Amino acid sequence: MPTTPFTHQQTPIPSPVYSRINVGNFMARLLVEIECREQWKGQMPVLYNRALKGS
């Protein structure tokens, strides 16, 4: 199943909108991609779905 576009922020904003597939994708990237893991080490990223054009 393909993921939808998403963004991650260092601090939460009200009413996060996210999908489990994107959360799983980001978790997998943290495990596999060393650069991604180092970027977010010791932080608490919050995922938000990006609005798709035309929605």
C-alpha cells in the first residue's frame, strides 16, 4: 500500500491528522536510514498528512 505525502515537525500543532501507514513508513525509515535516525535522535517527531492538491 503506497503512503501519502506527509511532513514531520519538532513540536506538535493542534489536531494532528495522520495515517497509520505513514507512521509505519516513518518508523521503518528510522530503523533503516542512518541519516534519518541521527536527525531525529532524542527528539519526538509528530507526523501530519500534507494536504493533497485539489482536495
